[in-house]
Amino acid sequence: MADIKRDAEREELFRTIYKIATDLVHAGHVSEWDFKSYVLGTMFYRYISENFTAYINAEEKAAAEERSGQSLSRGLRQRACVIIIKSAGRS
């Protein structure tokens, strides 16, 4: 389902860019090469920005989990297990 939606969005983007390019080039406002350079550069910048943002957000989430104690170290987990087992034996 996601692939179909992504393909539809890609096709719509292609049609939109093609229409804009056709209108601008035929009107003589911009050359084909200039339009191609601008659009590809903008799309590449967006791709890099989105991936960099996703990377930073994942790192910040991991750091926040670590600070809040949701992510326990291995040694701390082992000590907690030993304490729980010992206290369960006393019951």
C-alpha cells in the first residue's frame, strides 16, 4: 500500500515539475539547463535535510531515554536482577 502511494506521489511530482518546466521554458523565462540545475539542486538539498533531521532526532531521542533512565546499562540491569532474585528468595 505504501509503495502505491509513494509511486502516485512521485508521478504527481513528476507531472507538476514537467508542467512548470514546460511553461517556463516555452515562455522563454529560463533555459532547460538552468531549470534542471535548480530543481535537482533543490530536491537534493531537501533529501539531505530530511535525512540529517531524522538522524539528529534519533540521536536526541536516544540521549533523552538514557538521561531519563529508560535505557539501563547492562551492569545496572544485572545488579537489579540480583537484588530482585535475592528479595524474592526471602518471601
